[in-house]
Amino acid sequence: MVQRLAAGDGGSGVCGGRGCAGEGLGGDERRALAGLEGLTRSDAPWQIRAGDRWHGFEGVPDGFAMLDPIKVTILTPGVDSAGRPEATGIPGPLVAAFLRDHGVVAEKTGFYTLLVLFTIAASRSKSSTLVSKLYAFKQLYDSNRPVKEALPEVYRANPGRYRSQGVKDLAQEMHDFLREAEIARVQEEMYAVLPEAVLTPTEAFGRLVDGEVELVPLEGLPGRVSAVIGLVYPPGIPVIVPGERFDEGSKAIIEYLRLFEAWDNRFPGFEMEVQGVVKDRGAGDRVNYRMYCVRD
């Protein structure tokens, strides 16, 4: 189930398999979306169909996959239905930090998505808690309350960074960063070409176990063979596996890792999830990314 968090009008819409807020739905499917009870009587809103713009998957045959109703994806403002960046936005890590401060933990956080897990036994009060916290965040955002008030845990850890900033201003700074980095383009390009496989994953892991590896900074990765799996979230899919080389076709992978490194340094307290990367602190408390590579 996909829920869109609105930035300006206080509204939200359910996104089913034919689009957001009923986009592209036939009469029967619109009626299925009319109320929550309707969602239990028809599988039409849950279907992922070929040609629908909202999911972005090409060549998906009808009936191949459905949305999981107990996995709720919240879409935050910033990207339109075609994947283009909008003028304003509220990146997911900002909303996730607010929810975490209020006892609601997102399972996974993307740049403009939050994944919240429910169970079939979850009561209405649990979902109401989530909705009420989202509206509380919106009120703070609309009034541009200070980060100190809206995100006290983040502020306490980084008072100098966020001392004079409002939560709406911070959201826009984050959004501008992602828009200038062309995040959608980089995400698409880094999966367009598979890296060259030099060793099998087993062979590469053996080198790691034997200590035949070294930590390499991002600028030194071109031409090196990874000894570990590199997995970044979003999108939660490995970008490189042990034994693969950071070759000419892997430039977008390194660019994406650099983007994450820059994000961590610019927005402390909102670090993204990266597996396979060692983060250490350098001069000026700067975060540096390094990866284990097979020793040449």
C-alpha cells in the first residue's frame, strides 16, 4: 500500500496498482478505492500492471505481482509521477528522524520514501498513531519551526549545524542537494551496466578471510576488485558484489557512493544506510568512505 504525504494542502491519497488517488482507474476500481473496506473486497487496487506510470517497472505482465497491504510505503513530496524532481520537496530521512523521535520506526528509508511494516493483527490505533505523527510533522514544517524544537535528538548531537535553521528550510536544502546531484539519473545509470567479474564471490571472500585486502577510499576505487558486497539504501539492491571490478562502466556506482558520503557530511544526523562501506573520521571530523578491495 502506498500513501502520499502532501506538502501543501494537508491531503493524502492512496496509490493502488493503477495510479495515485485513482489515476487511470476504471469505474469498478474507483469504487474499490472509495473506502478502506473496499480494499478488502477487490484485488484491483493492489495489482501492478504494465503501462502504469506510478511504479516505473517496464514489461510487467498483468497478474504477475501485487502490492503487499501490510507493507505501507509513504511517498514524501519532491518527485513527480514521472520521476522528475519538483521545485520543493521533503526528503524521507527528515520525516523518518521525526517519527523515530516519537517512537515510530520506519523499516527502510529512501530519499523520498518510507517503508512502514504492519501486521494483520495491527489495530486501528497503531495506524492512527502513524497518521497523527505525520500531521504533527506537517504542522511543524508548514510553520518552519526550529530544528531544535522539531528534531531535538538530531539537534542535541549537532547543535552548531542546525542552530538557526527551520525544519522547512532544512527540507528544502536537502531537496536542492538531491536535485542538483541528479539522484534519479545516477540511480538508473549505476544498474545499466554490470561490473566486470574478475573473481568468484567465494574467491573474493577467501581473500578477505586471508587478509589479502586493503581499505581503499572512493577516489582510489577505479580499477580495483571489491572484496565485499556494496549495498546502499535506497534502493536496497547490491551495486557491486565480491569479485567484481570497479571498471569503466562502474563510474555511476562510485558517483552514487560519493553522493552518500557528501550527504553524510552535509546533513549529520540523517545518515543513509550503506553496507560494505567503512566510515571513518578525518580532518575536521569529515566522514570518509572506504571499501575493502582485493590487494593488487
